[in-house]
Amino acid sequence: MSKKVAVIIVAAGQGVRATTGPTGVPKQYVPLACIPLLSRSVAAFDMHDAVDLILPVIGRDHGAFYSALNLTSGKLLSPATGAASRQGSVLNGLLALEPHTPDLVLIHDAARPLVPAQVIENVLNALVDSKAALPVVPVTDTIKRSSDGAFAAGTLDRAVLWAAQTPQGFDFKSILDAHRAAATHDQEFTDDAAIAEWKGFEVKLVQGHPRNLKVTRPEDFALAEHWLGSGRLMETRTGTGLDIHRFEPGDKVRLAEVDIPHTARLSGHSDADAALHVLTDALLGALAEGDIGQHFPPSDQRWKGEPSRTFLQFAAERVAERGGRIVHLDLTLMCEAPKIGPVSHQMRQNIAEICAIDVSRVSVKATTAEKMGFVGRGEGLLAQGTATIELPRQP
């Protein structure tokens, strides 16, 4: 009779060292090649036939972030609420699983979104005759010991050193009892295998994988993207957008969702946000999927007054659906007034948030027409955008 396997995905941390993505977004919700880390981690176990249940453990204030993932799987349970420490979060997850009576449990960090199926298989195979299994990779660097971080105080024998990964696998009842005991102990354990060792379990080592890296710092996102790109050829595409809007009576100009006080407003069928319109056209152009008017025709009253973020978000999602990613967005605004410079950073942040990319991938610039032409006379505004994306290479 096959054993019932549950997976706990620990995603309750704040990810303060991984300062990438929109400000204030924990790293597990930051996109990696257009797909958030937590979504990738869930998918890795959802695709494994031996896994029956998946339980994310999320931060107390992460409900909105989690809901926005729109995760769908018949294996997925409602998330448990994390604690102040990883150890406490895992215990909360184990307690939430207890009514489901699993035989085995795998405990995985959401920050390891590229876990290969073979590593999961290695852990499960080890649990046939062991209560605990730990995927590891050999330490290849020379490891120095130092008590102050300033001077070396010795060299460790790397031949006996192994770097631990997740998922770590356990007999469910045994690790639940061990976690309950550890909760009353004054020592904080850094992983679940350490708790198993403390309780006297024999922890079986199995082969991990270098690809199963833990995304901890901003540079880890670049390394993970490199791993994702390995084995598939990508091509770079560039698209441009150009938009002109006349001014009409009003008291503010809306650009990239920033309302700038002015003596006029932009005329248009939607909210006339020319900044978002040209970036939408640029992305659609890079995809060779027409322009904003084809997808959202002004003759259709559904789009009258529609926030322009709808259009830009649609184009960004089309890039992701095609298996691509947004590399860079460049926006140039030409007008005599209002002044763009003081709000350009907020505009960049808004664009980054809509497209689910880091703000470092968005540029906003402004210029005037030196009093020449319709822009120089203050009759309207010209916006130009360029989008650079990567897509899987077509045969």
C-alpha cells in the first residue's frame, strides 16, 4: 500500500536580504523569469505523482500577496500561518497537516524554486527505510573558521562537509513529535534535519543538485535565471510605441498612474495615460501581436475610462504566457509642462509594479520641444516607449 505524502512549503519570511522586485514585496512573491518563487516551488511538487498534499506556510500579513498568485491545484491546501521563526512556522505547518494524517512529509523552502524532480525522488526513496532524509551537495570551497570575521583561526576538512538543501523528508509522526519537543527547548534549530539529529534520528544523506540553490540575495535571482535559461535558446526582441494626446480643460495630467497638477488634462477614450499606452504598444510590438487598439478598440464602450494599467498588465502577462521575460522598458515624455522629473521615480515604481519586474528595469526620461510645434505651444504631449524582451527562440 502506497504511503500518503504531504509537502510543507515554508514561505513565511520577509526576505530582507533579497532586495529585488517592487519595494515591500517579500522575495517568495518576487517573479523569477515572470513567475514568482513560491509559484515555482508549488509547481515542482504539484507535478510529482507521489505527492498528495501541498501546504504553504505564509506570513501573517501575506494574505494579499498569496491570493494574487492565483494558485490552482487539487493537491493544494489552504495556507497555514507562519510564526516568528522558521522553526515555529514549520511546527504550525505540521500541526495543520495532522488532521490529514500523512505518512510522510517533505519540508521545503519556497526560496528554492528550481528543485529538480530527481532530488524529490531521491528523498522519497530514502524514506522507504529511514525516518529522515536530507539532500546534500559536497562542499567544494576551502572553509575557514573565524571567531571574529577578521582573521582565520583554522581550516576545516571539506572532505567531511556537506551543504544541506531542501526538501528534507521525514516520517510524519516522528518529526511532529520532535518539533513539539524542540518548541520547549531553548535552542533554535536552523533546519528540520538538525531537530531530527537532536532527537537521535539517523538522517540519511541523499544526492542534491547545484541547481537547487536558495535564492537569498539579489544576485541569486540572476543565477537562478541563468539556470532557467540553460538548455533553452532565447532571442531578444525589441518593440516601440508612439502616442500623441492633445490637452483639454482640466486640472491634472495622469502619467504612469501619477496625477500631476496642471492647467489641463490629456484627452482620450480611456484614462488617457499616454505613458502606459506607449509601453503597452512597445510590448505588443516586441511580441508581434498588434497594438493597443486591436486588443482594446476605442469603439468598444467597455474601455471608456478604463485605467490604462489594464492594458499594460495584459501586455506584460502575454510576455509571460509566451515563456518570455521583460528585460527593460524605456519611456520618453515630451512636453513643455507639467514637469516630469520630480515624479519620475514614482512613475518607474508604478510601471515596475504593474509589469511585475524590478524597478531597475524601468527608465523614465523627459524633454521639451524648445517651444517648437504643437508640443512647444502647449497643445499636447508626445510619448515614446521602447520595450526589450526575451522569448524562446522560434524554429
